[in-house]
Amino acid sequence: MATIFAPTALSTAPQPREKRQGIAFGRLAAFSTLAAPVAAAQVPIANFLPSIYAQRFHISLAMLGTIFLAERLWGAFADPVVGMLSDRTRSRFGRRRPWIAGGMAVYALSTVALFFPPNTVTPLYLGAALFAFYLGWAMIQIPYLAWSGEISTDYNERTRIATFVTVASASALLLVMLLPALIDQVRPGDDRLRLAAMGGVILLTLVPAAFLTLRAFPDAPLVPSPVKRERPRLGETLRLVLGEKLLLRVVLSDLAVTFGQGVRGSLFLFVVTFYMGLPQLGAVLLLSQFVFGIVAGPIWMSIAARLGKHRTAITGELVQVAINLSLLLVTPGNLSLLIGLTIAQGLAQGSGNLMLRAMVADVADHHRLRTGQDRTALFFSTFSISMKAGMALAVGIAFPLVAAAGFDPAAASQSPEALSALLLIFALGPALAHLVSALLLRGFPLDETTHAAVRRELDRQANLAPAS
């Protein structure tokens, strides 16, 4: 059930001091740095690796789609397992820190394998490297996201934390996109140099970012419950998660968002290179999109303070529907329209990701009030699954579709029909996905007022726990 506790039925105690003052800028900035190396691989893996491995190492589009789909399914298994284990971890270093530290080694080694590959790469090599990469990613990202939701209990402060993390992610993506854009101007077609530059950003930022993050805040304390409950088994836990309707709405909405972004991202370079005939501008256009994405982060945070998270997410998703439908008007000679829509996409793209991420911690609070169990990391792992599944489905569906239409990036030339199909899938796939995302959030009941009531009741129960 997705029962929402009525605000009038709960305490009207004053809001905590944190809401008036907010968390110090420097501490939030330090904490958010870990988002940089974690996010820095997202665009390269989604946008560059498939096309580079297809053109340079001659792995077919169908095989690439299968590999990426299989690896995301592996992530769908690894993420909740890491989330549950992190929630249950008890150590003098806390619940989240040991997982982040351990994941760094796996993440670093797999990054080397993916971005500094040998001269000959087989599908098995790519699959094994991605397998290790997503394991390391889960060990870092899931506890990190859970920790970000535990730093503050305030509705708007959580949006602020999510904004810091999102801006740090976008800044890393900006840097990792800037290097290929520069390389394309100096050494066009040098795929190995592009891969090495992007991999270098990940490796060089990983250790200092982890150091700053792990020292920024104390690990989240265990929250006492006035009622002693047995720890549920795995099957029961999964049933509880699947029965949390608010979480499912957020997760499915994010799945749709990520699918739309994945279709657009995985086909973007193909559209610019083959449909527009401007291969030298692919990385530059992607770079401009992320520049405006960074600028838009604080703007969406301000909008959310007025409209609430779910209404802001709906607004952003509907804007993206209009942007993607407008891509159907792009012709090979109309570069200015493509540039304008790319900038607009950058301004709009962070709305859904930012708001949905901030909403997960609120849903976890509601779940804890209803069940007495803190499953913050598990909930964030479920949210993470939607991100991975969306990207996997995007590549697993979009690549076979454009291949079936006759598009082949390794061919000497492309037919007009294949290029038209490429643009059609590039525009309509994301438009439909963002529309679905907006519909799933319509009427979402957990707004700022309701969440404040939930938090007051949780605080009241926590104060009663020692005497129980």
C-alpha cells in the first residue's frame, strides 16, 4: 500500500534549525565530489563506447545491444544486493564508507580495461570488463546515494543536496566531453586517444574525490525504532519494495527518463555524423548540452522550491517531449535548429533526474514510518536499477531498430531510408519516454507538507525509542 499519513494527524512541532540555516556550502561541495568520477563514465559508456567499439573493433550493433543489455541485467541484480548489505553493515567505519572504499579498486581496474583496451577486443573481453565495471559502480554509487539521503531530513534541503551532486556530476561530464571535442579538432578520428582521455579523467579524480567525500560528514547513524522487529529475509524484503507503490512510481518514471536519454545519447553521434554529415561537431554539440545542463541545475532547484519536486519533474519532462518532437524538423542543412534544440535539451535534461533522485529519500522516510524499517540504500539501489535498465533497454532496442532499418556505421554509405529511420527513432523514442515519465508522476501525493508531517512523526518515534 502507498498510504500517505495525513499532516493534520501528526505533530505540529517546529521545523528543525537545519531548515533555516542549511548545510554549509563547503561540506556539501566536498561531499558531492565523489559524484564526479562516478558520473564521468556515464556519457562515454552510453554515447562513445558503443560507436567506438562498433567502428574500431568491428563488434556488430546487434552484439553490442545484447552485451549492454546483459550487463545492465547484471547490474539489476548487483544493485539491490549491495543496497541490502550496505543497510545491514555494522562497522566502526559506518555502513556506507566500507563499501565506497572497496568499490574504488574494482571501479578503477575495470575503467582501465574499458578505456585502455588492447588492439584486439572480443565481445567476451567487453562483457567481462563491463561486468566488473558495474560491480564497482554499484559498490560506490548505491551507498553514496543512500548516504546523500541521510545527511538531512528536510524536504527542501534534500533537493539542495541532490542539486550539489547533480552539478558535480554534470561538471565531470562537461570535462569528459570537453576532451573529445578538443581531440576531434586536433586529431580527428583518433578513437584511442579519446578513450584514454575520458578514462584518465575518471582515474585522476577518483582518489581525491573519495578522500573528500569520506571526510565530509559522519556516516549516518542507525535510527532506533520504538518497535522491535525481526529483520526480514531477502524474499520478504523484495516483496515489501515491490509493494511500495510510491517507490515504484518514482522508479518507473526514472526508467522512462533514462530510456529516453539513452536512446538520444546512443544515437546522437550517429545522427550528427551520418544524418547531418558533420562528424567533427558531434563531441562539441554534446559538450554544449552539458554546459547548459550545469547552468540549469540551480534554476530547477529554485523552481522546485516553489512547485515541489514532482510538479517540477513533470514540467521538465513535458518540455523535453516538445524538444524531442521538434527534432523531426531537423534537416541535414539546418544546423542552427539542431544547435538550438541541443541547448534546450541541456537546459531541460536535469529536471527529471534531479527531482526523482531527491524524491527517493522522501519515499524511504514514508516507508520507514509505515514499516519501522530503514531501507534507504535498498531504495536507492532500486532507483539505480531503473537508471541502468533504462540505458540498457535504450541500446538494446534502438541499435537493433536502426540496424533493421538498414543503418550500418561501418558501411561506406547510408541509404536515405536508413537515415530517415535513424532520425525518426532518435526523436520519437525519447519523446514518448518523457511523456510516460510525466504521466507516472501526475498526482504524486508525497509533497513538502506531507513529508514534513512524516518527518515529525519519525522524530517523535525516535525520541520515544530509548524508553521503550
